[in-house]
Amino acid sequence: MKWLKNNLLYFIGAAVGAIAGYIYWQQVGCISGNCMITSKPINSTLYGAVMGSLLYGLFKKEKKKVVMTEGENKHEIQRVRTYR
């Protein structure tokens, strides 16, 4: 459940992208059949799902963790992915 909640944005993006890919195939498509992505509905749907997942993944926030080393005045900032 924790993993699903953490990756929910990717699944929503995949669903929206799949719907958009199918609508694109239905409305625009490729009549000759030579187009690799839009020649079949499964190709455009899967392509849309991957693109939607990648696009929605850009909006995922990451928490920052500040690490101080003892005895020095140096500060290091690390980006840490949190798994809630």
C-alpha cells in the first residue's frame, strides 16, 4: 500500500496518457499503416501511457536533507527520496 501511495502520480499520468494516446489514434491516426506509433491503437495507447507517466513524474516532490560535518563549517545538501 505504501509503494502504491508513493507512486500514485505515475499511475495517474499513465492512465491519462493512455486515454490521450487512444483518442489521438482515433482522431488522427495513420491511414497508410506506415507510422510506427499511430498505426495501431495499442501502440499509441502504450506510447501515451509511457509519456504521461514521465510527464506526471516531473511533478513529484522530493524532500531535502541537510547534513553538517562535525568540526568543520562545511554544509552538504543531499536530495533524499522519501518513502512515506
